[in-house]
Amino acid sequence: MDNGDLEGGGGDLAFPGKGGRKYTPVGAHDRAVLEMSSMDPGSSSSDSKSSVKKNNVRNLGNLDSDGREGSNPENGGTNGPYREHKLELFGFDSLVSILGLKSMTGEQIPAVSSPGDGEDVSITSGQPKPSDVKMGTMMGVFIPCLQSILGIIYYIRFSWIIGMGGIGDSLLLVSLCGLCTFLTGISLSAIATNGAMKGGGPYYLIGRALGPEVGVSIGLCFFLGNAVAGALYVLGAVETFLKALPSAGIFTETSTKVNGTVSEPIQSISAHDLQIYGIVVTIILCFIVFGGVKMINRVAPAFLIPVLFSIFCIFIGVFLAKKDDPSPGVTGLSLESFKENWSSDYQNTNSAGIPDAEGNVHWNFHALVGLFFPAVTGIMAGSNRSASLKDTQRSIPIGTLAATLTTTGLYLISVLLFGAVATRDKLLTDRLLTATIAWPFPAIIHIGIILSTLGAALQSLTGAPRLLAAISNDDILPVLNYFKVAEGSEPYMATLFTAFICMGCVIIGNLDLITPTVTMFFLLCYSGVNLSCFLLDLLDAPSWRPRWKFHHWSLSLLGASLCIVIMFLISWSFTVVSLALASLIYYYVSIKGKAGDWGDGFKSAYFQLALRSLRSMGANQVHPKNWYPIPLVFCRPWGKLPENVPCHPKLADFANCMKKKGRGMSIFINILDGDYHERAEDAKAACKQLDTYINYKNCEGVAEIVVAPNMSEGFRGIVQTMGLGNLKPNIVVMRYPEIWRRENLQEIPGRFVGIINDCIVANKAVVIVKGLDEWPNEYQRQYGTIDLYWIVRDGGLMLLLSQLLLTKESFESCKIQVFCIAEEDSDAEGLKADVKKFLYDLRMQAEVIVITIKSWDVQPEGGSQPDESMEAFTAAQQRVGDYLAEIKATAKREGTPLIADGKPVIVNEQQVEKFLYTTLKLNSTILRYSRMAAVVLVSLPPPPISHPAYCYMEYMDLLVDNLPRLLMVRGYRRDVVTLFT
């Protein structure tokens, strides 16, 4: 069914109503049914495709109003032109019929995604497509989060952190990091339960809340964090392996610990061994990822069993440990050790973390935060699996927060136990203390560490490419098109890129240098999630209805602030670098990225800010100091542009000249003649075309299309209703109708005079541009003068426009000249002094010239007239005389008063001739003084009352004759400039 079927009201779709009016049912393209269904079951497939385009709707037309398939023999069956509907009054099928819902059977259909997501909507009826087995809260969220959070830091760095920072600082450290992730989990729960989630995890949440620019910038940083975290896990597994089997090392290093007078050699792992083994392990993991992603997902929960068992063995070993058993330095659970290890002992170490008075690494609380924070990351693992969850809005909050609280509690208990089970020297020198005290033997811990870190590395190398692919599939950055993948396909290119980054970090070969980088990227992502929830909570838009109710904007703000504070506590240099990287990505996306409207929170914030600003401005007039021009640009008042040209190419250039440094808003309008119901779609297409033109011309403005019976009625409605409060347009800008006589357009004079009179009644200023074809663009520099012929008081609008022209590059080299027209007997010198003083008080530099005209009266017959425009004056006199004679003859023949433009007029031929002569004198004066001016501004005379519009057009034609570039300006009943600060 195409548009013509509906607009014409013909065919089988139309049915008669009272009064002979035809009503047409809503079609597939109508918003009322969300572009999901066509009422006509007999429409051909080709018609359906042409009207619905990308939306695939199948088997919906054969459902009756009860949702059952069937036909009505009286109406021609299912393929007939008519079908009886119970809700026929509403003009379209009931939602039960359209969506195929059956209220009592419990059948469900997939939820329709938002059109703003940029994806095609496809709805099918019948049996749902079989899908993979969905997971619940435990297996889908809790265990993946627990596996991601518990990792290498707990096994090989936690006891060392306690020895360096002491029990007190370690408790504060765990509480601070745990609070940060807990608040982030609350914000994540709120956003994740506000609607369906798609691929991309935190990128999807942040992008839909803060916009594509912020989403892509933080998403790419989060991708880098995951890729670097993969290297962190690989290095942890390799270091554990080399600690368990020192003979496997190719290179060995011996360092010296300096601790008072005691000095002993300690064997440490070579960085070259870490690099070699790390690269090999990364390559093996890449092959596994390439060949068995589904297998990894199946066996991933099994990796958690060795982790939990190893933690159990550690706690058993702590309670069974005795003094110097199982190793020297182990004291068992001792109150003395607890008191000794309570305070901190920050000192220098070498690059391997071994205490050394001459070491080049100094540790403090800030550095420990950066080292430990990766041990609390991983809370996004559940949100990344949203597509595999049975109930996303229930599983993500419960599973994520439960995993966060469980691991934080485990860390707090471990701080107390580790601090009481060994001396400080043992905590600082035995990097694998967990394996030393584990029951029954250390190999269990080694195996557990290796399996857990390799499992976490596999998760990173599996999740990071999918995050990059999700960013690429949104088609925001063209440079990422190489990583696009079809739905259900494996992101091989993204996996290779992730592996390349991972191996680059492995080559660094130092966990203590890699962990701050991972920390910054994760903290940046967490702050983005918190800021997203803060913004959505603060705005509280109607669409913000999360199922998770335990959230507040203050908690999200605290979480975001905590993330930023932790970033600076760790390292201000790393923080600046990470923020600079995110800012560069944001700037690149804003310039090179494709525009996308995801209904983000910033748009809602702008909307609410605009409403509040509009209310605060009130209905009173704006003070002259705060006055801004808001042009109402009439694009096609005379209707003589090609159909595919929405506006004169130079009109937007002129509208930009009316703004200072681009600040301000323009409203571009067009009027379509006809009936609104018939031309509504034409108006939408024309509005889109005009908006494209405005964006192409880099003009800050909006496009509006109005359908009206005629041009005059449409403009009268626009000038009364356009705008809100004090944001209504205050200047009407249009092109002078230079073509009206050449094209013999007899309706133009009446329309021209009607527009000016409407503006005067509506208290709008008017600027009419003559010579628009010659108006310079931003690259055409002008020289000479800007001449103002200031005849009547206009509130300073003409002076202000001249100053705005000087702010543009094309006119910045010009100077302003103000011409004041004075009678012969007036005090010319006094007038000049007053105008100069006035301009000085207005902070405007201009040369003032007073012109004295001998008389405005018509010269007596036989007098000489030296003006070169005398020929045009004579021709105008002849045309006006012929026109007046014609309307007089018509009135005499019909026995009616003089009628012009459908209204009675009173013609004073002497006054008409006087007006013609006045415009002749003014035109001659302008030609004499301003023939070489860059642009001329002159006061626009109002249309005389009861004069025919044709006569006024003759006045204006005589005024603008032989002037290449002219602005006719009429102010309104208020000042737009002020003398005071």
C-alpha cells in the first residue's frame, strides 16, 4: 500500500462516512501502530515492501481481532478487500491482532527495540525461534563476576600489600576500593534494569545515557583496559609457574634486600623469562579463542572450582600454621604479629617489589591503591552476558552486588588473617605466601593460580574483541569498519587486534607497571557508569523507570567522585594521560563520527535546561543589553525558486551575518499552499530538505514548514504563533521581489504589503535584502564603507546590524558612514553633533554626514530635475497613472467604490506623486554618495494607509533602482541598543 492509496482515499481501503467524507484506515507507515502492520490483508508483497521498506512484517494480516487466523467468506476471505473488526471505530486493527498477542494463553513475542538504536525492526508471528539455554542469576552473573574479581592480585600481591601498608591501611584500602565498586554496581543495576540490553556491556549503557561520543570514547578505553588486563593475567600465570618451577627459567637474576644490617641474596624472576613465556601463552590462548569460543563458555564455570578450592586450602593453612611452620617467618595466628603488622612500613623497593633501601620505586598508600584496584574489577562480567540471561533485570543487580559484597568481605577477612599469621619481613619477601601456608601442599595454590589467571585471560581475550565489534557495528567511527561482524559471527579481526595489544603489554613484563594502566581504564569506565546514572536520576525523564529501586543520584555522584579521586590518588600523570586519551577519542568522534540520536541524557538535560531558562526569562521584554536578533527567515516568499532548492543559497549567509560570533538562532520557514491533510507528508519532506540545507550552510537554526490555504494566511499564522515566550523571532528577513514585474506576477504587491503590515501589527522588525545574488560569502572580503541612511528612529536596529556586519570576516575591513537626512531649515550642525554624541555613548565608531534636501515637495511644472533617475521616475508615473485609471474604470463600470487587492482604497493622486518623488530623491542621494559602498542600509517606509499595494511596490522599485546591494530595515517599538552599562 503506497502513499497515494491513502492520500487519494480511493481504492478498496476507503469507506464512506457522514457527509460523503471518506475515512481511510491507518496504513503500515503510520506511527499509530509503530510501523508494524498494514490493515489491508490483500496488499501485495511489493506494495508492502515499498511502504514498510526495511521493516519485515509477516503473517500479521491473517489474524482476526481475537488473534486467530481466519477468514470471512462474506468479505472475500482472508485475501478480500474487507475484514470485519471489532475495533473498527479506531481505524486500525486492535493491538491484539497486530502483535499476535493472546491474553489468556500466555504466549509472548520478542520485545520491539527502539528505532533510535539504528537497527531494523523485524517481527514475526507464529512459533518463537528456538534459542540457546538461558542462564539464571547464579551461573549467569554471580559466578562470572566472582571469577573475574578473584584473580592474580589476591594470590601473589595481597600479602605483600598487607606487609607494606599494614593491617590498618589495608583495611582502609579494601574498604575504599570495595565502596567504589559497590556504588558502581548500584548505578549499573539501575541502568541495566531500565530496559533491554544489547551487546557491548558498559559501552552500550554509557553510550545510550551520555551519547555516542562519550560512549565510544569510554568504550574504547574500556576495551584497552580489558586487553591490558589480559596481559596482566598472562603475566600472573607465568610468574606463578616460574615461582613453582624455578628450573624452567631461561634467565635468572639475583637481587639483594637491604634491611638494616641484615643482607641476604634473594632469587627473582627475570623479565626476559616473563616476556618469552608470556608471548607463548598469549599465542596459545589466541588459538583457543579462535577455535573454541563456545567451548570456553561451557568450561568457564569449571575454572572457578580450583579458585574456590585453593581459597579454602589457604584458610585451612592459616588456622593450622604454627611458628616457623611450614616456613620460617610464619608465626601462626598471633596477636603480637597482628600488633606488629598494624601500622604501615612504606619503603623503597626494586622493580621486582623486593625491599631495597636504594631501590628506585617508592611505595605509599596511593601506589597501593593502583596496585590493588584490579583485584576488585570484574563487576561488568554479568552485564556482558545479558543476552544469555533468563531475566536480565533481576539477575544483573542481585548477581553483581552479591559478588561485590562477597569478594569485599573475603578481602577484609584475609587482611586480618594474613596480618596475624606472619612477620612483616615474611609478608614483604614471600610473594607467594598464600602457597607457602596453604594446606596440604603449595602445589594446589600454584595450580589454582595458573588456572584462574588463564581462565580470566581467556575471558578478557573473548570479551574485549566483542566490545570492539559492538562499537564498530554501531557505525559511529568509519575507521573501525574493519572490525565489523555480522550478527552471530566471530570477531576475528578484533581478536587479532586485541592479541596484538596484549602481547605488547606482555613485552613490558612487569605487573607493577601494567596494573596502574588497567586501573585507570577501569576507573574511567566506572565513573562513566556512575555519571550516566547520576544524570538519568537527576533528570528523571518519563522514560527513566528502572526496576531496581535502591538508587539515588547522590550515590551515583559519590561513586563517580570516588572513581576520580582514586585515579588521582594512584597517579596524577596516569590520570591526565587516560583523560587526555578519552578526550582525544571524544574529539575525534565528534568530528569524524556519524551522527546518532540514541536519546541520551544530555539531550534530556538540554531540554530541561531550555525549559528552565525559558521560564526564568518570563514574558517581559528582554533588556536591550541582553537583546539578540532571532531572525525569521522567509525562504520562498515569492515561490520562484526551483522545486529542489529549499532556500536561496545566499539567504543563510546573510542570516549568519546577523549573529555575533555565530551566537543566536535563526528560524527558516517555508509555506506550502494546500490542505494540511493532503500535504502533510510533503511538508515533512520539505522540512527535512530545508534542515539539510541549514546544516550544509553551517547556520545555527531550525527549519519549519507550514501548510496553509495561501501564502498570506500562512505567514499571518506564523508571525503570531512562532516561538515560545521571549524566544519568539523578532526580525523577519526576506528577499526583495525584484522579479515581480519581469515575471508579471500581479499577486506579489499585495503579498509584499501584507507581509510588512503583518510584521508591523505583530511588532516584528523587518529586513528586506535587495541584491541577494551579490551578497558575499565568508571567503569574499569586502572593502569600502557600510552606509546607513538613518531617516526614522528604529530603536537602533540599523546601527546594531552594521556593527554585527563588522564582526564578519567579509566586512571587517569596512568603515561605517551614517547619513542623516535633514530639511533645509534644520540645524544641520546641531544634528551632526547630537548623532556623534549618541554614537560615542553607544561605543560605535562611524563617520556622520548630514544631508540637506531642499524640499520634499513636487517641483513645479517646467522645473529642472538634474537627477539621473528621472527616466525611471517618469516610467513609474506612467505605470501608476495607468493602474489608477484601470481601477477607476472598473469601479465606475461596476458601480462600486475603488477596490484594490480586495479592499477599498482612497487614492490621492497628488500624494501618490509626492511619494514617488520622495523615493526618487532618496534614490538619487544614495547613488550620489554610496555608489561604491559595500552595502547600504536604509529605513524601510511603511505602506501608506489606503494606498493600493501596486503603488507601494512602485515606490520601492524607485527607491532600490540601480542599487546593487541594499538592506531596507524597519525597527519595532522598542530599543535594541542601550547607552548604559
